[in-house]
Amino acid sequence: MPHSRYLFIVNPVAASGAAATRFEALASQRATLDHDVAFTEAPGHATEIAAHAHGYDVVVAFGGDGTTAEIVNGLMQIADEERPVLALLPCGSGNDSCRMAGVPLTIDAAFEVLRTGTPRSFDLGLCNDTYFVNSFSTGVDAQVVTRTHELKEATGHTGFALYGRALIDVILRNMKATIIEVTRKGSDDRSDVDGAATRHDVLLCTVTNGQTYGSGFRINPSARPDDGTLTMSHIAWIPRWRVLSLLPALMRATHPRVKHYRVDEVIACTVTNVTDEPLVAQCDGEIVRERTFAISVRPQALRILV
């Protein structure tokens, strides 16, 4: 976007602490842009910075999906007509927000989008009072995200291999069913989604804007991030040995043909624990705990440079 003013919001501890060095390596490229830089100092700081990004044309997220989600929650506090465009530079473990928007997964290629890209409008999800860019989920995958954070701290690894190891660890050690009550509200032309509450013993339950989560797992291949709906799916509880046999289908995105998989396009839904205990869930890779999650779509709410 020529003649634009940019604000780079940088999470220096992303990529297991390598983000600061990677950002400095972009110094010569950044010098060609009219820009300011703000480094985050603690969880939630990116939201505070982005909420005060008045006067900028583009806010650039340099970090992972969690950093991007924080920035979006700040941008959504700015009036529609004044809200900057979001740009993404991938520097995290998953980078599924980049996949959702079609942004290149290498920093140099993504940087070119800052110069030549076009703003495109995308939907957002709202979970209770927090926006998410790409995904919400509970069940075994939330257990996997928890284990991923533990392994990341211990090993410094990132990406698909990190998620894969965490997944195998959870399956082999402490996988358990999640029992939830679900309601779904479809758009006007989806009369098969009627808002009735149903109870499910699930392996996992997801609500996504994009097709992937967990660093590229195409959990909801039918999802479209700009169609005014979210894609809600669940996989019914199956024994541990069946999960291992399901993994190849998940990796090849052929699991929609598996009878245990249900998917709906929704404009709103709720996911509630059948007990009084909080559910462990993840929103854009960050762990959250509530008994009930009320989720809805905000159509075309955010412009991203693509």
C-alpha cells in the first residue's frame, strides 16, 4: 500500500524468543516504509497498543496467532471508519491466521504483501467477549494446545512437528472424553440447524473461520472466512486406538467422510460443560476456561492486507 503509515506491533518472545532477531533482520526492508514500532511487554499488551493505533493505515502483527488475536481485539475498539487494515508477518508456532487469509508463510514473502497487497474483508468470531480470528476448540485438541505450550517451553520447537508430538503425547497418556451440551443457530436458509440443545460425548469440538488449526491441520475443509458464517464441527468420542487410525484422515483432510464427524455452518452457537466445572478450550492457540462459551460471527468485520 504505497504512501501508507504503518505500525509494527512486535512480540519479541514469539518463535521461542527468536522474533526480536528476525525483526531486526528486516531493518533494511522496513526503512522503505513510513513506520513506527511497538514491542509488547506482557500478555495483553498488544491489545492495548492496537486500541490506540489511531492515525495509522496499517497495523502489522509480527508474532504468532495469539499476538494477532490480541491485536485484533484492540483494533475492534476503534470505530469502523477509522480502523487500520491488519497485515500479518508470520513468526509463530502455528501461523494459521496467515493460512486463513492466504498470506505467505515466509517472512520475506509476507513482507512483499505490505508493499503490494490489497485489503480484503474477513469475518471474525466472537467468543463470550473476546474476538478470535481463526479458531475456537475444546476437547482433546485443547489438551494438545496445553501440552504444546509445555513442550515449546521445554524444547524451543515450533510448527507442525511440535503439534504432532503434543498430539501423540495426549493420545497415549491422558486423553479423555469431553461431555458438552451444544446449540447451533444457522442462517435463514439453514433450517436443519434449529437452535435445539443437544448433548454429545466428543473427542473434540471446533468452531472455525478458516480451514486449519494446529499449524495446518485442515479440521474444517469446507470453511470459508468471508461467507458470513462460522464452521462448527465435532468428532464423537472414540477409543484411543480409533483416534490413532483417524490421524491419517485428519492429515489428508479426508475425515469429513468419517461417520463420527459432524459439521454445520452457523451464525451463532453455544458450547457448555454438562458439569459445573469450566471447560478447557483454546481461542487462536491461547488457553481459556469457562463453563459456557457463547460464540457468534461478525461478518466482514476486519480488513486484512492480502
